[in-house]
Amino acid sequence: MSGFTLLRRGTKPPAQSAARASIEYLPQAYPEVEAAVDAELRQGKERVVLNLDTLAVLDTEALRGIISLLRRARLRGAEIALQASQAEILRILSITGLDRVFAVV
């Protein structure tokens, strides 16, 4: 996973930018989510927040998708943050180390 910046535990993510968007992440509708993220990035958003709170499970397909979206955002000089409050989703992010790659808000 080269090209990712790791956040140290206990480190706060960068301050919230006024130029940000929030999108509900639905792996089964990935093309639509990808198009929505691309549209926000074209509008100059510096950070796009993917809302994971409606997911029942964060499986391999979903993980692959959020990593792909992060790569797309970073190519445009932007970031992807994850909104997650469910204990199981947070546990999976921690186990995979993605809680150090993405800002979790």
C-alpha cells in the first residue's frame, strides 16, 4: 500500500476543511459512489467523507473500494475520511490498519 500516509495512534486528523463533502458508502453501488466522489473532487473538495455507518459488515470488497477511492482522491491532492461509529466496523479498520491510513471521523 505505498503512497499512504499513516496517522499515529492518538494523532488527530487534520482540521476539518470547509471544502468537504460527505457520501454514504454502499459497496453494492460502487460505480455510483465512485461517480459521486469524482464529482466532489472535480468541484475542488479537499476532503470527502465516506459514511460507513449504514454498513452491516466491512468486507474485502468494501475495503478494496475505499482504498481505490483514496487513491483517486490523492491523485487530485485530496483526502478520503471515514465516518464510522459501529464497533464492528471500527474493529475491522483497526485490525487491517486502515484506521492509521484514513482519518476516522
